Amino acid sequence: MQSVTIGANQAGQRLDKFLHKYLPLAGSGFLYKMLRKKNITLNGKKAEGREILSVGDQVCTFFSDETFGKFSGRAPAGDSDSAPGGSSGGRNSGGKAPLPAEEKRLGEYWAAYRRLQGITVLYEDGDFLIMNKPIGILTQKAAPGDVSLNEWMIGRLLSGNPAFAGELSTFRPSVCNRLDRNTSGIVLGGKSLAGLQYLNRCIRERSLGKFYRTICIGALGEAASVRGYLSKDSMRNQVTVARTAEGGGSAEKSVPVHTAYAPIAVTDRYTLLEVELITGKSHQIRAHLASIGHPLIGDAKYGLEGVNRELRRRYGLSHQLLHACRVTFPEVLSGMGSALSGRTFTAPCPELFARLERELFPQKTESD
């Protein structure tokens, strides 16, 4: 028999969802069969799987050590009764010794934390981590061998609390918003389950204000709010924005997008823009501005090659110039999110961005 005590980072979710994390190699049919046969119990009683877990709940699995090891991916080490977030120390949830695959994953977290340079922390508390990502770093893995900000974040948490490894089988901190590899700026991370759920809810409900800085080609003299329909070509990893659903491809594949922008400085060749991302779709800012005839400088996918070539020669710009510069949080009177209530966080632009801003807009003052 194996027993696990539910901690804060496991509470608030359905039992069946927790079981899929606790026993990741077991199929749904097997888990529900074990629940029906009382081979998996909640607080000593038969459960259906839809129960919402609370801190202190006891989940027991009446498996042989070999069966537990097979479905959990953790080597059998006898019975245990430990909390994933507390008394288990550096062990995995349930007190089981890690298998080589788990050790490899922990090694990836540590390696990412040591290897990825230039990431700065803008804010941190027990639930949230707000980071400023430089260009050249993936937010999340695109392929198994990749190293990303997500692994760096977990590695950072492990560096401050190695015992946190014991929670990783049932809860993994994660970034919540995704920036392209060569887009810099603010990335939000949830350190706790409650923090992760709060950030995801804010993004889903669009209660966050997400603002970007960029330089686009051509003169945009007035602020505007533009709408369109975005369709994605997954094979080419490229999107198209059109004014109508039909214009962007089939209606089933097109999704509505909404982008607002305001010029900060304008010349006859370029515009320094602040862009508000109202919806948040892949490549939205880049494709939406290109669709109205004002692509970002440096953008090899949606931009103008002649302009990009000139800026690459003069300044070494080899990527789209786009920076997630500011995020504003909604007002929350109490509870989760109250620590961020009404607050604004800003991330300074990279040095190359600042240089291009100075040289392409020489009349712009510091107060602009």
C-alpha cells in the first residue's frame, strides 16, 4: 500500500486529474477501474474521481511495489506516508526513489538554470515569478532536446529549495504566457498551483494588460484598434491575418484577433509603437501589423527583406524587434492575486532596441 498526503500544490483539483499526475503511465480506464474496486481510496473511502481534493486528504493506492513503480515511473521502495510538498524531503511524491528518467529531468532543470544567461527576475513571492526574458531563449520546449525558460524557472526554484524536487511528480511550476524565441520581455510564471490557476484565469479572461514595444516600417501617425481573423499554417509555422474569416482561410481555421497600438515617435521611414495585445495568438502582433502594411523591422518571416538587410548590416539586427515591456494586473480585493492587485510591472528594453530607438528617432526626448 502507498499513501500520499495532499499538500497545497495538489489541493483544489479533481482526484482523477491528480491521479494522472501521480500515476502518469496509467491509462484512464485503469484508474477508474481501480477506483471502482477500491484499490485507490480517498480518506479511506471509495471515490469516483470527480472529488475536489483538499489539503490534508489522504490518497491510498493498494498496489504491489512493482505495479506502483510501473505506473508511477518511480522505483518501488516500500510503503510510505509522506506529503509531496513537505516531509518527503528530496524524494519524489510518495517517497519513492527516482528512476533514471526522473534523474535526467532533474538534471535538465539544473542545467537550464546554469546554462541560460541574462534572465532577470522582476518580481517574486510564494505564488508568482515574473521574469524578463532576453532574445534567443525559448519560453517552452519546442522539441525534447530543447532547453527553455520553463526549465530555468524550475531549476531556480530547486536551487533555493532542493526538497522541492519531491513535489515535481504531482505539480510542476510553469510559465503562463509564451513569447517567441526572439521576442524579449515579460514572462509570467506560477510557482504554486493556486498562482498558476490565477494567472491562467487572468489570461483567459483578458483581465491582464499586456503591452509591447516595437519599431515598424512606415509612418503610423495615429493610435488605432484593429481587428481581423488569424489562420495558421502549422507546416510553415506561419500565420495570416485577414479582415474577414473567409479571407484568412476557412472559417473553421480562422480565429478573431484584436490588436491596439499607439505611436510614440514617427519618421517618414519608421514608427516606434506601443502595442496592446488584446487577444493573444501566435505571431499576432507581427502578422497583424504586416497585414496593414507596417511589418516589424528585422522580421524575417513577415517583414521586408531589403529593410532587414540594411538594418542587419548597420546595426547587427538579426531578429524581429519586439519586446514585451509592461503588464498590468486587475484589481483584486482579497485572496489569490491580491499581492499583484492593480500593480504594473515593466521590463527595460534590450540594449540593441535602445540603440535603434536612439538612432532611428533622434528627435525623440527621454520623456516621450
